[in-house]
Amino acid sequence: MSKKPLILGIESSCDETAASLLTENEQGIPTILSNIISSQVNVHKEFGGVVPELAARSHVEKIDMIVQKAIDDSGRKIEDIDAIASTAGPGLIVCLSVGLSFGKALAASLDKPFIAVNHLEGHALSPKLDSNLNYPYLLLLISGGHSQFLNVQGLGKYKRLGTTIDDALGEAFDKTAKLLGIEFPGGPQIELLAKKGDPNKYILPKPIFNKGGCNLSFAGLKTAVLKISKKIKTDQEKFDLSASFQKTIEEILYKKTKIAFSEFENQNKVSTKKFVVAGGVAANKNIRSILKKLCEEENYQSIFPPIEFCGDNAAMIAMVGLEKFKLKQFNNLNYPAKPRWPLDENATFLKGAGVQL
Ligand code: KG4
Ligand code: ZN
């Protein structure tokens, strides 16, 4: 039996301090030995969003303990680790620096390779944590900071098909929640409140619905929610607005994913067409079911990471580390933290006033 690589993944790009030990079995299927996540929700709650300085301080306070726990829970020894993979971007630079420096220092002291991981690549590969997924596949990445359709052709090989031109979808959920007086991060709460409301009560705009290919836009929707929220008096109206928002998002994603399907098919000639939805918002069950329905209609295989791997975690960072380790894609210890690090470096930046679609 050959020795399988043992990878330590470290994540600190935003408001989760996380560490995970990962290996693979004889069949090459990843095996998570430990997965520790410490969320800072309580630190940021009263501010209605992540405060970078407080987030960084909390990472500094917890990182040693979280990494130690990940090692203890894995049943392995620190000296058994073959490589250390840390998130290097994108994210808040003061937060990234904590996990990145810790990972580099540990790699240096153990004399093991260091691997710099793109957080978005972690989300992109997260379904591999529990399934045998081969390239290429179409990815819809919907998180608190990003909303993109990507043609995933291989490790490190991404072609962006569409992106949001303003807010990310998670951001739109969180801002809507805030307007309704729900504590940060409100995305999951909107999903729950929506179940008690009438989805047809309010007609909300669907920006760039009929233009811009599979690019997305949510800022106009937020403005409409703002106007309606000022007139809301009862809980039932709150539920109705949540339900109308959730329904509008489903309609936007259904239509834009259909467009992304045809763009993906133009770029890839494949017999099995695969569609992956990843990132924090992929935990939304109604979004999952509407996209699953579309996949059935269009003959796509739909793949979702388990709910616990949709949000930020270090197992997905270790997963990228494992793939890079096998290809000997190591990085120097002077690798910088990158606040902006697109998966498709060639794609045009599509944000701000005057964007041409
Ligand atoms: O991927 P993630 O954990 O962090 C980033 O990399 O951004 O995504 C967090 C985002 C937050 O905006 C949160 O409100 C949203 O995902 N989210 C949801 C749900 N669960 C998390 N949005 C809608 N429905 C959910 N069930
Ligand atoms: Zn994330």
C-alpha cells in the first residue's frame, strides 16, 4: 500500500478561521480526517457586516488553536503532514495574511512544501470532496463576494462565461435581510422567512434579464427592496417580500443558467454535460431545486457539494492542495496575499459605471 499524501488546509480569507487535514483512499477518493471551522458571526453581528480589523484580530487569536485541533482530531501527527496549503486570495488582505503567514511558517519549520490556494478554486472543487467529478464542467459560483459562471476545464484552467456586474448574490441576500431587520448574515434567514410568504405579492425587477448573455446584476433589485421595505408594517409583509425576493432570484438564475448551458456547449464537446453549483448561496434549497429541475429538462447532471461544504471551510482548500501536491505545484515562501485574484485572469473586469454588455 503506497503512502497517500496528507495535506493541511488553512482558511482565513474572511470571517471563518478554519483548518482541515485531508488525504485520499486507495481508489484516489479524498478522505477528510478533520474539518474545524470557527465562525466569527458573533463578532460582526452588531455591525451588520464583516469588520476587517476585528476579523483579522480574531483570526490571530484563534489560528494556533484551530490548526492544533485539526491535527488532534485527525488522529495523525504533525510530522506526518506532507504539505501545507493556505488560502492566499481573494479576500480581505489583513485576514488572508494571518492564515498565509501561519501556513508558510509551519511549512518552513516542518521543511515541507507550501501551496498557495485561490479561495474560489476551493469552492470550485468543493464537490470533489464527496464525489468523483471529472473535468470539464460548468460551474455557478454564488457566494458573499462572487457570482460567476465558469467553464472549468482543469485545475487552474477556467474560462469565465458570465459574472455579476455589481453585487454578488450573497451580498444581495444579506442586504435584503438587513433592510428587513434581520441580523447579519441574513441569507439563510431569508430562505426560511420566504417559506411563510406569498412569492407573487411584490413584482421585483430582474436587471439585465434579457441582455448581457449570462452576466448577472442584482443592484437594481436591492433598490426596489429598499423602497418596499420602507412601507412594510406587518410580519406577513416581511414574509411576502422575502418570498418575492427568493422567487425573483430563482427566475434570474434559471434563465441565466440556461444561457450559460449553451455557451458551455459551444466551448466543450462532451457526452456527459455536468453542472456544479458551489459557494455559500448554494446552500439555498429552493435555488438547488430549481436548478436541478433545469438540469433534468436540459439533460445535465447536477452536482451540489454537501451543505456543510457550501460555506467557507478549509477542507476545500486542502482539496485544491491535494491536487496541486500531486502535480508538484508548490509555491515559494514569499508568495503574496492577493486581495483580488480572478480564476480567469484573462476575463475583462466588468464592474462599475459604463460597463458595456
Ligand atoms: O461562500 P461563503 O460562505 O463566503 C464567501 O466566500 O463569500 O458565502 C457566504 C454567503 C453569505 O452572503 C450568506 O448570506 C450566503 O452565502 N448564504 C445564503 C444561504 N446560506 C448562506 N444565501 C441564501 N440562502 C442560504 N441558505
Ligand atoms: Zn467563500
